[in-house]
Amino acid sequence: MATNNFPGEDNRQEFNGRTYASVMKEIGSSTKDLIQSEINLLMTEFKLVAKNVGKHTTQVVAFGSLLALSVLPFLAFLVIGLGILLEDRYWLSSLIVAVVCAAIGGPLAYRAFKKIKDEDIKMPHAKAALEKEVATVQRKFDDLKTTAKGDHHDSH
């Protein structure tokens, strides 16, 4: 077999029983498969993350709305009742009721917000799979280099 491989020449030089063309075709195919599988994995993980974030966002809106709607009549009752007990100091009863409501509603809203914030959007499965596939392609390139160097030295 010829060792020179100039442009326009036949690229069928063999290394360990394999041609450059077949090795390059395999690398191209592996790269194409890698890209397609990573796109599919990213789309699947994105849909899962979006679903979870959407669910928690809905919870924040629902619980916040329910809290606001259910508390309004009760707040009026508390302000008036406490104002009467505090000898007609309605400003003080309003302040006390507001602080109590904030102490109850705040932590519940914060907890739901924290769930959204803590949602893992780093897509660890896609990252790990991509690293594995990149390592596989890199190994194939390294094998090709090693094979080419070995056959190049053997021909001298």
C-alpha cells in the first residue's frame, strides 16, 4: 500500500485492517449520533424541568390567591374585634393583624418560591451523557492518531 496520501489520491490506506475513510465515516456517524442523542436528552430533561417549575409556580399562585381571598373577611373581623379590645385603637389592631398575617403567609409563599428556585435546571443527566459521548469520540480520534503514527513509523 502507498504511504503518501496527497489530495486527489485514493484514501484507502489501511491501518490495522481499516481504511482512513472507514474510520472517518465511523467518527462522523458517532458524532451525528452523539448530537442527536444529546438533543433528545436535553429536550426530555427540559420538558421535565419546565413541568416541575410550572407545577410549583401554579402552587405559588393558587396558595397566594387563596390566602388573600380567605383572609380578607377574617382580617376585618380581627381588626374590628381587636380594636374594640384595645379601647378603640384601630390603628394598633390593624398593625397587629397585618404582622400576624405576614408571619403566616410569608413562610408558606417563601417555601413554594424556594421550590422553584431549588429546581435543578442544570440538567445533570444530559451533561453526564454528553461528557461520556465526547470522551468516546475523543478516544476514537486518539486511536486513529495512534494507529496512524504506528503505521507511519512502520513504513519508514
